[in-house]
Amino acid sequence: METAQNVCGMTKGPSRHKETWWWNEEIAEAVKEKKIKYGKWKKENTEEARKEYKKSRQNAKRVVKSVG
């Protein structure tokens, strides 16, 4: 293994964080709201919380689609 490492070299592997050049403040806010609503839905487990989450999820999708 040591010889192969000396001959071929060693890499650190793929990048963990990919660049999101299209991500802006509007998208970040929509995704943040969606995550908050998801947590609320899972914590409360009510139908109203689920509807709020679905509404915010649709909004986030709409915002992302309008940018891209």
C-alpha cells in the first residue's frame, strides 16, 4: 500500500459541499421556512401543521423553479 501511495499519490476524495451558484436569499428563506414547518409538523403531528408544511414546500419549489 505504501509503494502504491508513493507512486500514484493520494486524494482526499470528492468534495462534500457542492457549489450552488443559483442559490440566493429568496431561495434560502423559502427553504428555511419549509424546514421549520416540517419540524413543526413532525413535532405536533396534526393535520393543520401538515397542510402548512405542504404549502411551504410548494412555495419553495415555485421559488426554485422561478430562479432556475
